[in-house]
Amino acid sequence: MKPAPVHSRTDDLSALARKAAELDAADELAPLRELFTVAPGTVYLDGNSLGALPRHVPARMQQVIAHEWGAMGIRSWDESGWWTAPERIGDRIAPLIGAAPGTVVVGDSTSVNVFKALVAAVRLAGDDRDEILVDAATFPTDGYIAESAARMTGRRIVPYRTGDPVGPRTAAVLVNHVDFCTGELYDLPSVTAAVHAAGATVVWDLCHSAGALPVGLEAHGVDFAVGCTYKYLNGGPGSPAFLYVRPDLQPSFDSPLPGWNSHQDPFGMTPGYTPADGAPRGRVGTPDILSMLALESALDVWNGVTIEAVRAKSLVLTDFFLECVSLEAVTPAAPEQRGSQVSLRCENAGAVMKELIARGVVGDFRPPDILRFGFTPLYVSFGDALRAARVLGEVLA
């Protein structure tokens, strides 16, 4: 008799299968799965790196390319609404991150938007504030950008962990809402309150939380936030990022990248720069229209869907997956400390993930020993979670 897998809790597969079936039957988001393209026989658990393709996007892009670009040409900047796309799409993302209309602009990459937001945040501080606190476990790019911002503004970088004191020398704090490696969710309300109590500003990186869980930017008075759209928002590879600026800070938002697109009169072509009012001040150059309109179309899957319903399913999904596996989880077990991914510690993680992918379970790994599984509730089922755990057990056995 073939021995049971030793690295996943699938010894009683029938009981777990019954539970998965019951959870899927009760899942109010289950019909949304049909809106996405996932390869047959594949369990796609890498939405925290690249979201799945919404089925209707290719037809929309064919229309954009053949008609709006091909037939209409430059007229589409006005007649097809290309020019207003950055703010229009920003307003569609805003409810998913708890922001008000007119506070989010879409464009550029996350890295570029981190630079804009962090330098602007430091410029709001007094000259006596010479420190930029940066999440000690930050995604590497954020750290690189922060180092450059510090050199540019004459500040120094200080590693920061949530709960560390924020003092009178702190100009700005840059924090990831969800740790990209462990999946730990940081306490946005308390960190923001602590930063404000010290008289500093905060910049939140929402790459691993936007579209996965409630954020509450407006409710908690967040100063600046940035995030990508190709993960849980399913905007496509390299889709443009977003920038949030709190409404009362917009008039004083001093972007280090003033471009013609953020000018008050962009077609005036004047030599002096006068920044636009509101969200357009966060623009720089000509928008990437093809990627931007693909993102806009992809956001249609959110019609009628609340972020609270997505979060509720995410927590049950990740709980169920953790019930099915017995590898050491580096993702916190407490729901209030968990994003929408599960990270497991595993020897030879790279080779294990390669074999999982070969068997139709797609996740990713982070050196040296972390397997990452991202759960996108819009298209991942409880049956998917069980199959992923079962295949993981077979590979490790």
C-alpha cells in the first residue's frame, strides 16, 4: 500500500473533501470564477504575483486597438476618454481601498509612485526632521527608492518595525501593508495614528492588500498610499499602479516628478510649471493607454462585489488550506494579522515549487525556503485549496 503523504493533513481526504464541497456550495462568490480564464486542470495560487485574466478583456482590447486606435487615432484622446482615464480608473479603485472620489490617480509603476509619495511626504516635514523610517522587511524596491529619496532630500534611513517608536526627528514612514514574503498584515490604523502623533507622515504600500482586504485609507487618515494593479486587481502584467493623496494634502503635494501631464494647463506648453489641482497632480507623462484600458476593463469583475465579502472568503480559504497542510507556516494564524496568502517554510522550496507547477498547482517561492500561495477569492475555490494541499503532500512524500 502506498504510504499516506507525510507533509499534508490529508489522511482523511473524504472528510476534507466533504468540507471543501460544503464550503464551495455556500460560497456566494463562486459564480465569479466563470469570469476568469484559468488553464484547465490548474490550481492558480499566484494571484499575489499576477492575477488571472478576466475573460472579457481580450474583446475589449481588440476594440481599443482596432477601433479607438486604428480607426479613430488621435481623436480617441477626447472622444474615447483616453485623457481622463487615469482619474476615472482611480475613482473605480478608490472604493476598494476605502478612499474618496478624486483622491486616486492611476499611472506609472509602483516604484515611481513610491518615489513621488515619499519625497512629497518628506518635503512636508520641517528641516529638523532628518529621518525616514522604512519597513525593515520591505519589498526590496521600496528600500532602493527610499535610499534614493533620502540622498535627494538630505535625510537618513532608519529601519522600522511596527511598534517601534516614531520620534520628533522622523519626517516620514514607509510601510508595507502586507509583508510580501510572510503574508503578515500590519495594523494600518495603529501605525498611522502613531506616526501622526509624532508629527510625521506615512506612506503605505498596498501592493499585497489592494483588492484582497479592506484598507480604510480615508477612515484612518492615511497621508499617502501606492499600490500595483496586476495582483488582486487582475489588471494584467505591468498594468499601471495607483497613487493616493489625502484630500487636504493635495494642494501641498510637491511631486519630485513634475511632468506636462500634471500641469494645470498641459497643452499650454509654457516654460514654467504650475501643478494641476486634485488627483491629476500625481500624473507625470503620457499615460500607457493600452495597459490602462485593459485594467479598466478588468475592474468590471468587481461590479456588485464588496471588498468585505472578498475578505470574509479569503480568511476561510486560508484557514482551510492551513488545516490541510502541516508544514511550518510563517504566515500568522491570527486572522487579523494575515493577508490573503499563506507562506510555508520548506526545504528545497525552489525545487518543490517547480514540481508543484509541473503537476498543475501554481504558486511561487522566495529564497531560501518559502513557498508562497496567494488566494484570490474571486476565482479560487475550496476544492482548489484541497487539491493544492494534496499535491503538496504527494511531492514532499
